[in-house]
Amino acid sequence: MDNRLNMFTPISQKLILLVFIFLACEKIENESIINCEEVFLKDNTEILLGIGDGAEHLNPSSELYFALNFDRVTATDFFSTFLWQDYSTYTFDLTEEFIDYLLSVDIEVHAHVLIYPLPSVSPDFLVNFNGSNEEFELLVKNYIQAVVNRFKGKVKSYDLANELFDYNNSQTNPTWLRNRFSSDQEMFDFIARCFRYAHEADPNALLFYNDYGQEFKNNNYEKGNAIFNQILQWKNSGVPIHGYGLQMHTNIYRPLEDIRNALELASKTGLLIHISELDVSLNWADFDVPGVNGGEQNITEVSPELLILQANMYKDIAEIYQKTVPLSQRYGITVWGVSDEDSWLGDNRFEAGTIMANPKTRKPAFWFFLEGLSNKNYDCE
């Protein structure tokens, strides 16, 4: 004990010691205050976190953002227009370079997507193929197996097929792919065989069906029910389908009941459940029916109030996912796009739907999302 305490009475000495202890504890507590610059998403949650993007958006800021915050990248470099040059010629080098980079920083890869009947991401020679359906299927089989074989052991999971259903009902999407077949069932049987072709090429790869709008409430969640029924048909017939991706391109007006319903129904498939393309628009969005639930369509600038509404939606979705999806079925949550600067949402209108304003600037949505994932509070907004 410090000899200077000897000049005080025993009671005074005890009081002084208590003061010393209090001050020491206060110093330790102050030194442990969170440094917000050193708080990252993946370090503070058990949920596997992903980000959806491609090599074209890589730069020093985004590379650091990938590595520090995420366990997984949904690589959009797997659109067939990037890889498929003609009937039997494939170009893998740039995609492989991106995948190798991700693996070098311990980020796993979810590939998006093998079959996506959107004309802008499908090669013209395939869209306009005039041969028989058998010849068409052989082309697709060879392509799928070439891709999956090339990335065997590198890509953990694939979106095998994407957006086969119409935008807000139970009908199939009337695309060039659907028009090749005489019925919906014939197309779905073709997709089932494509799952098998991919599984043959890499039995360890997880295969997902991916779509959006499962949370749309019109006609009692008509689209979500149709997708659910089709997935069950595939699963019950022995198709090697392992997961179900719900894109969750949503907005600040969406009732939480809709989100909960979509995840509850999806979980009943027994498959891995992936919130696969999460963003939260400030505008209502143009692929839903605004008259159903209302919502603004003409927002042209960000306000603090809107940012808090958006942040709360990110937090609520993270919490609902964990409360609704059984632990064994949680494949994780993937946010879509590095930041507002390069988000697809801004292609045709004003929007600011991601958790980052740019690769260096975290929005309130970043911190609220983290709070929803971790069940902790971060005084970093």
C-alpha cells in the first residue's frame, strides 16, 4: 500500500482505496469504448453474411469492404452472357480470377446464376436457337457441366435457376425459355434435369432456386405459394435441390407480416433458406402493386427520417430471419450491391437502398442491420 495512506485513519484509508478502485475501473471502461471504425459485420453475428456483386465493381475500397464484413460473395460473374461465347466455347478466365481473389481472403462463393431467362443476360444464340428441345437441352447441359466442373471445389453453391415465375402472380414468366415448351410442367421438368446435371458435375455443390416477390401480399401471397408448391414438387420427386433463395428486394413500406409470412412458408420446404438479394428501397418500387399497401413513388432525395425508416427495416428483417427460420436451415443473408453508388436500383430512378452510401460511408442501415443480427446496441450511427 502507498505509505502516504498512513497519515489517514483506517476509515479514511478505506474511502481513499474505494476512490482509487472506482477511478481505475472508470479508466478501464473508457478504454474499452467501441471504436466504430473497427466494428465489422461478420465479426458480430453467427449468421453467415454475403454481398452480391461482380468483379466489375472491385476497387481498393470495395475489396477491403468485402474482406472485413462478409463471409460470402454472390458472384454475378456467372451470368451466361459473361461465360458463354458460342455453342461450345466458354470464357472463364476473368471469372476465375475474381473467384481466386475471393478465396484468397477467405470468402466463400455463391454463383449467380446458371439459368436466368432474362434476354439481357442470355446469349443471343441461345435465345434464338432454332433446333429441337432435345438439342437445346444438350447445349444447356454441356454448358452447366462445363461451368460446374471448372469451378468444382471453388464454388460452394449455385443459383441453378432464377425468376421462372411472373412478377406478382402464380403464372410462369412468359420468357423465351418458357416459350420453348408446350406447358409449364414441361419447362419445370427441364429445370429438374438441369439440377441433376449440375449435381452430377459436382455432388458437393449446393443448388438453389432463387426468386423474388414471395412477400407480395396480393391474392394471399399467390406468387410465394406457387413457388413453394413447385419447390416441393421438385424435392418430393428426388431433384437434388438444397436451398431456396428469397431475393427480398423490399422497401420501407412493406408490412413486417409479409416478410414473416414469406420466411415461414419458405422454411416449410425443409431446404436451406437464403435471403439472397436484400435491399430496402425508399421508393415503393416498380414491381409491386402500390395500391395494395400504399407508399411513395416519387422520392428524389435522402432525408434523415427516410434513412431511419430504412435502417429499422434492415434491423427488423435480420431479427425476423433469426426468429422464423430454424437454425439448421439458415444459409445466411446477402445484401445486394456494395453501395448506393453502384446499386442496380439506381439504373432507372433515384434510389438509395443499400447499407452503404459509398464503399467508405456507412449509413444508419449498416448499424441497425448489425444490431438486428447481433442483438447488441452500437452507438455508432
